[in-house]
Amino acid sequence: MVFRGTITDAPDFDPSADAETLYNAMKGIGSDKEAILDLVTSRSNAQRQEIIAAYKSNFGQDLIDDLKYELTGKFERLIVSLMRTPAYHDAKEINDAVKGAGTNERCLIEIMASRNNKQIHEMVEAYKDAYGTDIEEDIIGDTSGHFKKMLIVLLQGTRDESGVVDGDLAEQDAQDLYAAGEEQWGTDEAKFIMILGNRSVTHLRMVFDEYEKIAEMSIEDSIKNELSGDFERLMLAVVQCIRSVPMFFAKRLYKSMKGLGTADNTLIRIMISRSEQDMLDIRECFRLNYEKSLYNMIMDDTSGDYKRTLLNLCGGDDD
């Protein structure tokens, strides 16, 4: 695997020196936001965990608590989220999405459709540790119907990751999906859930190609015809992630910023979670799709320290 992120381990890393830099940036009246954002975005997530530990050892204070106290608004949310491990960040996003009145289905869909087995298992553990409850129970309590069933299937983190493709099975799966939807009146949702929730990425790409031959339309168009609501949105997200995770995120980022206003939660979540994974690929997809760089779109759509932090995570302009 070639590394396609924008944030990497800083060379000559000294967690104690970094902890002191942050401590000094926050002591006294006001805080040196520039020093904070420059340091945080030039260290990897693993290094940030060491800084948190050094901060507590050296100053007897909790770095995240201090950051929350000193910073405000979207900038605070962005910096504090960068300090959490990926698993705990995902766990917090899911918890925020299901707790209280109403549910943020879009957040559930984005995380559950795009994470691999290892990421899902780590998130489940982190959730239990952070909230003392079972993520599965919380999702069951907050969702319903086929949408709920598909989320629970994805939450098992049991998708085949062997990369083995069986041509005959791919054809059979395509035929089964066709029979479960387009071919009959009504839809056998369980078939869609089982196949799209468990088969490997390489296998499903082949299934989609076969499907198109049989149905004379894309699997996406069939999903739009056959399913509805949050379940439809979740299944489309799963299909998009099977085809290309970076393209999926490029589209989400564009949607979060186009038109009036900005969906800051989505923007923050994606920029953080992909910064050490595939941000370079996302930038490529973005440029390809929208004839504008992600960098420039963030530049036009955000401001202040918040903008500077996001641009650091983006890592460069492709225009």
C-alpha cells in the first residue's frame, strides 16, 4: 500500500517539547491559535497521542480539556477532534448522531459505508470504552426497518476481505439482485442487504458489471428504483464506496460546501478521517469531477484559523 495521506509522522519528534509549546500557547490571557494549529497539523495522530501523555506528565493537566477551554466554535471542534484517535473520533461521531432527539442518518451512513473491518472493530471497542454502552444497541434503539438491518450487518465488520473473486458466484449474485428487484413486483431487500453487506470489494465490482449486462441499467439506478429513504441512501453510499472510496468522499466534500452555508460537521469529519489515509486520492477525484481544487473550495468557503487548519489537512492546491 502506497501512503496517500497528507499528514505524516514528524521527523525528530519530541512529545515533551511539543507539550510545552502547546502549554505556552495557551497560558496567560488569550491563546496563540496559530502556534496550536501549526503544531497539531504537522504531527500524525499517533504522535498527538504521545503529546497528550507528555502534557499530563509534565503539567498535570488534560490537553483536550485545556484546548476545549481555550478555543471556541468550529476551530475548537476541529482541533479537539484531531487529538482523538480515529476509532474514538468515529465512536464520538456515531454517539452524537444517535443520542438525544432525532438521528443524524447522514453521519451514520458515511461512517458505516466507508470503513473497513479493522476500523469498524476498533470503533466498536472505542465506543464501549467511551460511553459504557453497546454501539449496536444504541443504533438499534435509534433506527428502524431495512436501514437498521443494513447498519447492523455493516457493524459486524465481517465483509470478505480475501480479495478472492469467483466469476460464477459474481454472475449468480448479479442474477439474484436482479431477481430481488427489477424482475419482480416489489423488492426482496434481504437479498440486497446480504450481498452488498458481505461480499468483497473486488467481487462486488464484478457483480456490478454483470448486473449491468443483465438489467441493462446500473446497480445505482436499480437501487433508486427499488429502495427508498435512508435505506436507499445507505445502499447507494455502500455501492459508491465499493466503486471508489476517494470519489465517495470527494462528492461528500463538494456537497458539504456548495451553495449557501457549509455543512461544517461533515467537512471536519472527512478532512480529519482521511488526512492519514487517502486525501491525495480525494483531491485528485475532486479536481477531476468539479474542475476546481478542494483547496480552493475550502479557501472560498471557510475563514480564519478554521480555514488554515483545514488547508493544512488538505495539504496542497491542485489548480
